[in-house]
Amino acid sequence: AKNAGRNNSVIYEAGLQRLVNERLEIERGLRVALDEDQFVLYIQPQVDHMNHLTGGEILIRWLHPDKGMIPPFNFIPVAEETGLILRLGYWIIEHTFACIAQWHAEGQSVPGQISINISAWQFAQSDFTDQLHILLDEYRINPKHITLEITETALLSDIGDTKLKLALLRKTGFRISLDDFGTGYSSLAYLKDLPLDELKIDKAFVDEIRPGERQPLIESMISIGRHMNLDVLAEGVETEKQKQQLVQMGCQNFQGYLFSRPMAMSDFPEWLKAHMD
Ligand code: C2E
Ligand code: CA
Ligand code: CA
Ligand code: CA
């Protein structure tokens, strides 16, 4: 038994070593990726109950020269732990704005609200709002086109600072969405004091929807949003049944494979043309 224990710990340490090496490799890779622009912006359409487009969420992809497409799940956590998320987050905002500026230059109107995920670290930076202002000026972007998606954990880490920042951002013209609503530990007492525009119901809750079953939890999340006068958007909607139940519960906005998978930003104008009717 003693021997087996030792063997297990050898295996455990080998496994741990491999994990550490993988992280180091991703970290090194991320630095190169930032220097060499290996990231690609994807966008996933958002629709209303009539399936009319209301905008889209920007989702990052890493196009690695050898490994191919790496999903955010495999590198965002490392970027967060190493602080590289600050450079990456800036890259994402700048390239989103550059893309909108490009649409303007081509005489194309912005198709609704463009949502950008803001990580907790990024939001906590004292110069976060200044960075946004600089980029707005540089690319001549009207902030009314932009929604900032911020998770509740990010918002609640320093509630005083959060209130000031959100008020400033909204005064500038940005729309604010509370991302992954319900997955953190937020107290409703705090939430009701925050200047928000949208609640995003996390996919985890949408996954729980069963045809014909009542969903008291989601139902109350939606009604909280509506009582706070917020738009409520459900993400990860995959079936017409889920959508219909969400509509019945009072949800007005949707995002998910039912409507479209995320696509490269560069494919979005073509997709729009095909879906404009
Ligand atoms: P999230 O913000 O909750 O984004 C929604 C995720 O759900 C996306 O995964 C999207 O592709 C996926 N999704 C949407 N509809 C469906 C559906 O109907 N079915 C299924 N199975 N999945 C669906 P993705 O793109 O892999 O992103 C995962 C997470 O990585 C995001 O979760 C977000 O936390 C993070 N992330 C992605 N892009 C960015 C970014 O630009 N900045 C930051 N800070 N984080 C990002
Ligand atoms: Ca999001
Ligand atoms: Ca998120
Ligand atoms: Ca989510």
C-alpha cells in the first residue's frame, strides 16, 4: 500500500508538472500571439422575440499557427492569471472599434448593439474609462453602439468604485450588461443600486429548461430584471421550445445556436444581408 501511495504521488507530480508546463507554454504563446496579432474576433448575433437582429456579442478566438483554433476556455483563464488579459482586453476593444470604423468607411450602418466582454481585471484598472475614451476618439466611435458585458463578480469586488465607473460609462453613452447573472453570489440589495441596462441570463440556467416544466428560478431572475427596468437577454438558447418558454416567462432578447453560431466578424456583413427581411 505504501508503494502504491508513492507511485500515486509520482503520477500526481508528473501530472502536475505537465499542467504547469502547459500553462507556461500557453503564457509564452499568448505573448507571441499579442505581438503577432494571432487573435480573431468572432461575433454571435442577438435577436428579439420576433427573431429580429438587435446586435451581437464579440467573442475572441486564438488562431494558433500550429495548433489551429484555440477556444477562449483554454486561454482566457491563463490570460487572467498572468495579467495578460489587460493587453488582450485592450486588443479586443481596439479591434472591435477598428472594425466598426471600417463599416462606417464602407457606408455600412452598425447592426444594433455590439457587446464586448470586459474582464474583472480590466474593469478594475483605474484608467479603464480613460482607455475607452482614447479609443472612442481615435476610431470616432459613437459609444451608443457599444454594450459592455461585465460579470457580477467583477462588479461586486469594489462596490463604491463600481458605482462611480458605471455612472461615468453610462454618461459617456455606453450600455452596460450584467453578464453571467445568477452564477455569482451577488446580493440583490447591491444589484438594485447599480446603474445597469441589461441582465444576461447565463446558459447554465437555459440548459435546465425542460418542456412543460415550470422554472421558478429563471422566472424570478427574469422578473427581477424587469422590475429593475432592465432588458433581459438569455444566452445559449438552442431550441425553439426553450425560446418559447423564455418568452412566456417574460424574456425579450435571445442569443444562441438556435439563431446563429458565432462567426468571424468578417463574415457578419454577408450573414446580415442573407438575414435581412
Ligand atoms: P460568455 O461570455 O458566457 O459567452 C457565451 C459563450 O457561450 C460563448 O462561448 C458562446 O460561443 C457560447 N454559446 C452561445 N450560444 C450557445 C449555444 O446555443 N450553445 C452552446 N453550447 N454554446 C453557446 P465562447 O466563445 O467559447 O466563450 C467562452 C467564454 O470565454 C465566454 O463566456 C467569456 O467568458 C470568455 N470570452 C470569450 N470571448 C471573450 C472576450 O473577448 N473577452 C473576455 N474577457 N472573455 C471572453
Ligand atoms: Ca458574455
Ligand atoms: Ca462572461
Ligand atoms: Ca455565460
